[in-house]
Amino acid sequence: MRVLLIDPAANGKKISSSSYNNGLVEFLSNKVELTLAATCDYEKNGRNINVLNCFFHKSNNMKRGRVRSFVRGKEYLSAYLEILKELDKKKYDIVHIQWLLCYPLDILFLHKIKKKTKKIVYTAHNVVPHVNGNKSKEY
């Protein structure tokens, strides 16, 4: 079985065993053929996974502010375009998404991803989305 795990928050060269992502990657890598879409500085460090370093090449090293937000948005869009190319190149049974960072853009890409895979799994870390710091969301 082939799984693509998308986690734009998975970053860093040092692997911490306390990270939810690292635990999930360790488990899945022993069960399936795993590709992790992560930030540009994520290293697999001997793990049996493929790493697609597609998120935040420039903005990870920038100071917070409007310019960084703009650059980060462009990089987020670019990363998802790269992910769509990966889905065309290889057929994945499951696409597991850890974080959605830009909901209007994410919805567009989820529709596109849905056409290219059998199943999408989204890990909801919070039952109520925390958009703009809101503690609740009306539906």
C-alpha cells in the first residue's frame, strides 16, 4: 500500500520522539510505502520513507510579518502544485493530511486530490477549527 502523508508543519533536522508526526511516520513506515510531504529542511535520518521537501523554502528563515505571510502563501500554493504532480507521477492508495493552513486554498486542493486517490484521511487535532483564534465556529 502506498501512502502520502502531507504535513507542512513537519520540519527540522533534529528528530524528536515526542512529536506526533514522528510517531506516526515511524509506525506507518514499517507498514506501508510512505512518502512524507514536509518542509524543505526535513531529513529522513535513516528512516524507510521518501521525503518530498516542498513546503516553505524561503519563509522558514524570515521574520514574521506581511512580507513573510505573502511569501509563505506563494510557497504553500507551490507546494500543493508539487504534491499534485507527485500524485500524477505515482498512484497513492491513501493521502493523509496533518494540517490545513489556508482553508479556502485547502478546499480547492482537497477536491483535486480526491480525484487522484482512493481515500483521503485528515487528522483533526482540534474538533473545532481554530481559525483566526476563534474558540468556536458556527456551521
